[in-house]
Amino acid sequence: MLFNLLPDPPDFYQLSLGYRLDEKNLLFLSGTTWKYHAPLGIGYGSSDDEYPGYIRAFGLGLGYQRFLWKGLYASAYATPFLQRFYGSDGAYLQSGFQLYLQAQLGYELRFLNGRLYLKPTLSLNYWPINTNFPADFQAKEKAWPNFVPAEFNLGFGYRL
């Protein structure tokens, strides 16, 4: 994740393992961790609605992808996250749970006989379950939606 190279990075890391069921269908298992300082519904840009601390999330999710035409694909992912809330002093406050859902539409570009790939993707993100927020975090959270309607991603990978 290139944003990890910026000041105050999100510390976003993801490892996805995929299994090709057939020529058009794939299943994924993804482990993800990240840190965020403001409600996810804010999207990109700056805001004064940062939490009085941050959230560190750890998740293990499942995904399904279907190729629709040539390199065009649609995907769906569901990731349950354990969220750990930390105060502005870095002290652990409490834990919560989040169910994070993602729908994607993208295109896969292949190189080196299909071994290397690049995947520009447009995602819709939605988290219908987000529990056990500390009161001061919840005060910031309730001002924003529990979805991001359009997020651009650029993934890459290597097939063995």
C-alpha cells in the first residue's frame, strides 16, 4: 500500500491467497490489518472529525470473484474485524467487532504470460455491524455514513 509511505501512515497490510475453481471463478482468503484515526465514512480528504485516538483492526475474510468478459470481473468480500480502540496517549481502551463488506468491479491486466497482474478496481464498501465503540469515538462516528460508495484500488500480484 503506497499510503504506508506517507507521514502518519494507515499501517495497512493485506495478504490474499486465491484458489481458481475454474477459468472464470476464484475464491480468496485474505488477512488484513490496518490503523485508522477517523470514521471510515469520511472517505478521502481531511476532516476535523478525527477520533480521540485510533482504531487498530485485524480481520480474516473470504472473497469470491467471477470473470465476466475477457479481463473484466466482479468480486464480493466479507471480512469480520476485531477492532481495538486506543486513546490519544496510545493506551488500550476496549475491543469491538466490525463486519466489513465490499463489492468490486475491475479489470485484470496480465503480463509475463499471465504470471504478473495489475488490477484497477472500483469498490463499494459497507460495514453494517460496528460494535462497542467508546462514547467519545461514537460521537465522531455517528456523523458519517457506514459506507463509501466509490473507492479506487490498484492491486497487483504474482501467480505461482
